[in-house]
Amino acid sequence: MNIHEYQAKEILKSYGVRVQTGVVVDDASKAQEAAKKLNAETGTEWFVVKAQIHAGGRGKGKVQETGSNGVVLAKSLDEVPEKAKNILGGTLVTHQTGEEGKKVNKVLIAEDVYYPGASEPKEYYLSILLDRSKSCNVIMASTEGGMDIEDVAANTPEKIVKEWIDPAIGLQGFQARKIAFALGLEGNAFKEMVKFIFSLYKAYEGSDSSMFEINPVLKTSDDKILAVDAKVNIDDNALYRHKDIQELRDLSEEDPAEVEAGKSGLSYVKLDGNVGCMVNGAGLAMATMDIIKLSGGEPANFLDVGGGANAETVEAGFRIILKDPNVKAILINIFGGIVRCDRVANGVVEAYKKIGNIDIPIIVRLQGTNAEEGAKIIEESGLKVASAILLKDAAAKVKEVLS
Amino acid sequence: MSVLVNKNSKVIVQGFTGSEGTFHAGQMIEYGTNVVGGVTPGKGGQTHLDKPVFNTVQDAVDQAGADVSIIFVPPAFAADAIMEAADAGIKVIIAVTEGIPTKDMVTAKEYIKDKDVVLVGPNCPGVITPEEAKVGIMPGFVFKKGRIGIVSKSGTLTYEAADQVVKAGLGVSTAIGIGGDPIIGTSTKQAVQLLMEDDETDAIVMIGEIGGNYEAEAARWIQSQGNPKPVVGFIAGQTAPKGKRMGHAGAIIGGADDTAAAKMKIMEECGLHVVASPADIGETMKKALGK
């Protein structure tokens, strides 16, 4: 599960990680008050107004309606409301949102941490994530803070250092020191960074996260280390033991069709193609999308009905797919193991009749337990539904209806 | 010798008396798998499906000689169940449970690391050696006996591959569903290696998905061994959108081997018979064997 920057910072703070302080508002009229509060708390005289959406690249991203960037600096209390107004309610397009962008419902008014002082402020990169191939967590750090880490990895991989954490003993002091030295820190900033890394790792473990990306981590001009931004991804499988984090879920950030599908126990991802599909099992679902492409179409979605393909799930699946006006045909591909194909076929016929006027061709491929009986039910239903048993026949039928 | 499970395997079911455990244990017994009992803490001494129930895996090992365990325990307790089985001396643990927290699996995998045990899964359909033992949730009738081994991350796609192999006039020696979770016990390469060393397997179907580097690792290993047996490979997700699951940092750790296209290219370069369409698995295998 993804959460917003301001929520991620709250989690970090609760584990003693120093963060850029801020106040979140959902209305520009509350922005100045928030800034005043922040000024009283931190003494900051400049304020950073940051759009809260589940996507990166906000600083360079543009709000379609006003032309404002997604992260802007206000150099006085009076500037804050106007700057917030130019972002709130707008549609922010960044390189991660796609061209349709994302609606901004909240902005974070944050303190300015790049104030001048004894030394130059400097940005770093830190992330913690699971290394699947080593079955343990890895901390990645780089001196190239504020940059897109994929670019750093591609162009200057030597500027990324990694420390793998032994699951049996956890993060050790020498590892945190190695990272802090590799970042070129010394004196108080070095000590602060070691502390920062320890608190950050504790927060990662404690919140059952699957990824932390702190970009940038800032060394301030007075040698403090703090998180200016925070991208946190929580392991969905562990949410049951974090009721407080569950409440941070922001449904407005998710595709409404995907949320609706989830309620029916379906796993759905909308795509841009013209052939919808409904499949049991994620691997077979992806394979079915590949078949659609090889047959000359483009998949309109990923849809896994899971283990229980019955009349209700098939109907829910139909309704979700049919909402997409681009869909010119639907391929249902069920490999019946525990699920019997004749029951799935009955489910398809029932759902089809219930929905009524489906005017696009439907191809139903049923294989496995009672496949022949299933095909017979489809053929004798009198509906405009083609049936197939072999996967290659299904592919041929998709080709046929598209030509 | 077959791989991982055979007619001599003494199988126990952890989470025996729950609804999933009951249903699939029944199916396994009906298939002919030698299920010697099950474990449900607190229900030891009872009988379920005409088999003894034990309080602990240790009791099942001591009293029934169990050496293979299949786990249907709910996600919150599944990692603990894996560690209990390993501690009791079980040799093959098959974890079907879906949705185990990653942190728990990191701990469990670390715990079993130095023990004489093979973990398959979690979030997998299990392992089947046709006509000998079905230790999983797959439809047994699809897997007719033969000499083709199958390794797959995905459940229904495993059934699809088996069905095509059977329809091509071949059959299955052992099919291993390794599971699709971020942390799994047996990698693609390890499963392929078991089948390469199996004298009842002539060729292998290797099915992967986007994400991770297991397939590339397996392909390079196969090549390093001089491609001793033909391998037909398929990667699901050629049309899947990028970066849906993991963020930026994940893409770096995954490396450039992550996409379907990249994996298929590596597999081809390593001498595997790569199919673009999942409908061609059976026919391609037939050709690879010169039949």
C-alpha cells in the first residue's frame, strides 16, 4: 500500500527519524494559519508548499489548470495561500502520473530546511527495500540526492553503495558507519547520519514496509540530517497487524474501477487496449494478455477472478470490463481445477442474461475439470458467445473477431 | 528417482482440520498420496479424514514417520508453521498459504537456511509426481505420467503447461510450483537443477513471470551445464505495464533482467526453446524432443 508524504513522515517521526516539519491542509484558506503555526514551531520564514499525491516527480510536474509546479517555495507568510490555491484541486501531471495526471486534494506546508549557515546544505539519497535474490533487506545510499536514482544507477553506478542486512542479527553499527563514510560525511553530520540510518531501519521494520525511499535526505547548514521527502510502501500482507496504517489508505488515489473490483474479490488493472479479459490466476491472466497481443489485439485490462469463478464474480467482472468504451471483445479464459468448468459456463450464461444487451463478441475458453460439458452449455445457450477448449483455438477466435 | 515427492513420501498436513486443509487433504488422499496424518495444535489425539491429528509436527515425525509437510495454515501463522516443520526434521515443506507477510518469510528462510530441508513456496500450487503423490492443490487428472518436468511460478499456468504437454502425447514426471511471492524457498534454478538431475525427466518446461531475476539465473545455469536436457521457456507478462508493483528502487535491485522481453532474450541466448505464445508450449516441446 502506498501512502502520502505527510503520512510517511508521521511514521518516520514516531520512530525518532528527523523529518522536515510540516502541516497538511486541504483548503487554501487554512494555509496561512498552518504556515503561522509552523513559523511558531520551527521559526521558519520561508515555506515549501508540496502537493500530496501518490507519485514522484512533483517538483518538476505541472498543475494543468494553473501552470504551477507541484512543489513551490513561498518566501513569506502572505504568499502561502496563493501558492497553495494554485495547487489544491488542480490536476498535477508528472513523469510518473501519466498524461491524465492526478487530482491534488491536500498540500503539505513545510518548513524551509535549506537555510544558510556554517556549511553548505547537501542532499543525499537513502532507500531500504527487500532484495529478493538475497532474501534480505538492503540499504542503498548515494551522494546524488534529489536525482532520479534510476538515472544514477544507469550513468554512475559507482555512486550507489549498498549494505545488506543479515536477518539474524539486524543492522549493525559498522554498516551504518560504512554508509555514512561512503557519503563523505564527518564530524557531527556523520554522527547524525548514523543515528538517522538506525532510526530509519527501525521504522522500516516496525511498520512492515516493503520500501522506503528518502530522496532527498538533507544535511542542513548546521549539520542536522533530516528527511525532506519520504516515499513509503507498506507490505499489504502485513497490514492486518497495523490497524493505524490501514487507516492511511487514500482511496481517491486509486483507480475507482480497481477499488470496485477489489470489493468483489477480483484483482483488476485497467490498460489501454481493445480486448478485455477475465482469467483465473495471475500468471494465466498475464499469459492471456500476451495471447491477445499476439492475435492482433491489445489487452484492455488485467483481471484475475481468483479461485472462485462463479456467477457472481463473472457478472462483476463483466460489468467492470464493459464500463470501458474501448473494449471491442472479451476473452474469458478459465482453467478449471477445483473450479468446475460447467459451473463457470452456467455462471457466464447467467451473468450474460442478467446484464442483457452485451453487443460485443465474447469468447469463452474453458479447460480442465468438465471442460466439454462447459463448452456444451455455452454452445447450447443460444447466446452470441463463442467457445473454445484449446488455448490456440481461443487465440484464433480473438483474431477472427478483430478482423 | 522422482523429484521431491513420490509414493514413499509420508505426508502430513499442517492446518489439517481447517476448511482449506480438510478439502485439499481429502483430494490428496483420494489421489493416492500417502497422507499419514495432520497437525492442528490443541486437537492432538483426534482423528480427521480417518487419519491421526497431532499437536505438533514433532509428534507427527516421531509417531507417524512424516517426512513431507504441506502447509495450509493462515498467513499470520504460516511462517511459524514452516519453522516448526523444519525444526522437527521434515525434509520437504510445501507452503501453499497465500499472503504471508514478507518480514515473516525473511525470518523463516533465515531459520531454515542451514537445515537439511527443502522449502517450496509459499503461495504455490504444490508439487505433483503423477501416479505417485500429489502434494498440492492442483487438479490431479491433468497431470498424466510422462517424462517432462515442469517448473512454474504460477498455478493455473502450470496446469495449462501440463495439459499441453499431455495433449502433445508426452506426460509429466514431476511438476513443481515454486510460487510467486517475493521470498520463496526454492528458486527457478534450484527446481530446474532437481529436474536436470532426475533420471525420470527427459526435458523441462520452465514458466516464469515478469519481475525478479530467477529465470535469467536459471537460464545461465542451464547454459553453464552445457544444456543437458531441452528446456522450453515462457515468460508471462509481455504486455504487462511496467512498474506496477515496485517503485524506483526496486527496479534497480531487479536489474535489467526484469522485463519479459529481457528475460526471453537471455533464455534464448542460453539455448532455451523460448515460446512467445503460451499456446505453443506443448508443440514446441514435441519439436525440441524431435518427435
